[in-house]
Amino acid sequence: AMQLLARELGLSETAFVGPRGGEGRRSVRWFTPAVEVSLCGHATLAAGHVLASELGEDAPLRFQSASGTLQVEVRDGELMMDFPADRPSIELPPSGLLRAMGVHEAVPVLRGEQLWVVRLAWQKEVEQITPNIPRLLEVDPGDGVLGVAVTAPAQGDADFVSRFFAPWVGAVSNTHLTLPT
């Protein structure tokens, strides 16, 4: 039923939050239009926002997920969440990945448990990247990999910009983040 609803909504990811259980935790599951995924930060923060601001629940909000316990804090009106560590290492990308992403030069590529990370030099490159999705679908990303993040240092208020492409699971998103220095 969750998968069918996520497909009908057609969003990159849809979060399904269960009732509060023991220790104040709620279950959370995420679905793209195509599959269930093990982690989705944006949807978890959105769920935390609704629970805190619309339903008046006190922070910290705890969610039990396939990736473990996630906690959303609210400080000075801002939501914060720590993600499970997934320390990537530099690796050669799968054959055809960079070409399908529209990257035509040698750039650092890292592999985490669930994603490839392509590091570009400029924010404008990230903003203008136009992957060839049919060609990307022909690339074998490897076991457990959900997608590829393309990132670069930001200009302006954010520390970095990032776009995430995961046609293998039906998800694409854009992110501009400011991180504490």
C-alpha cells in the first residue's frame, strides 16, 4: 500500500511515519515511486518539521528506520539531524558513469555504501549538469548503491551544493546546504 501511494504521489521519496512507540520512537519508511529505500534525510526532516511545528511534539524526535535510529533536533527554529556515517573512499567509477552524467574530464570520484560521489570544481557545473538518464540506467552502479551525488563548493551562503540522481530507484533531487564550520 505504501509503495502504491508513493507511486501515485510521484515524489522523489515519500516518508511513512508510524505512531509513537516505546522510548518515544516512531517507525519511518521511505519509498520512491519505484522501490523502498533505506534512508532519506529530506523526508525525515520534513516529518520532523510536521511533528514539531504542526502537531506540537517535543524534540528530540526519534525515528526507527532500516538505517538505525535517526534523531531530529529543533534548535532556534532550525531542524538538525545526524546521519549514519558512510565514509566514502576514492575509487574508479563504474564504466560509463561519468559519461552518462555529462562529465567529460577527470574528477575525483568516491564510493560509499549507498552512493557514488562526483566532486566538481564549481557550483555552476553542478547546477548545469544534465545527465543522460537512459544511458545512466545502463550503468551498473554496484551492489547496494542507490544513486550518484554530484557536488562542488558553493558560492554565497551555502558551504556546498549537491544534486542527487538515482534513476535506478526513481529519485532525483537538488540540495543547497550550509554546514557549521
